[in-house]
Amino acid sequence: MSIRYTERALAQLAEIFEYVANSNPDGAYKIHSEIKTAISRLEAFPFIGRVTDRPGVRVLAVVRYPYKVFYRVLRRWRCIDPTRHAYGSGLLNHFSSN
């Protein structure tokens, strides 16, 4: 399985980094690294995230930080598609209907 990031997921990851970097540049690198590490685990274990109420969408919590990664496992392309990132209970962007 490979990871295929949506443009929205990449933009949200950059938004998280920029937001944290404004007050804590070192912390921003740590958070960015932890999010990317969590997502990379999906290559070996694509179904470790919890099932959500949206068909085909799973959620993976980022350890040590209040971030969640929502993603889909796309078997026909043999890839993982992170679709959005969330902080705590608030979403950075609304989920697309795509």
C-alpha cells in the first residue's frame, strides 16, 4: 500500500505547521513529524484507524498530539488517501463530498 495525499490534506498539514511555528518553531517540526509518522504507519497497517460514520472513511489519532487524520483505503489504486486533518474536536476544513 502506498500513501497518496490529496491537495487538501497537504494544505492542512502546511496550515498546522505554519500555525504552530508562529509560536513554537521547534514544536511545529515535532508535530509535523509525528503526523507524517502516523500516516506512514498506514502503509503497513491500513486498517489501524477506527471506522467512522462516513462510509469508507477511517480516523487515525496522532499519538501525543490532539490531531486526527481522516483517510480512505483505496484498494483499486492500492493506496491510502488522507482526506483531512482535525485538531481536537474542530475540523480544519469541512469534509468534501468527493
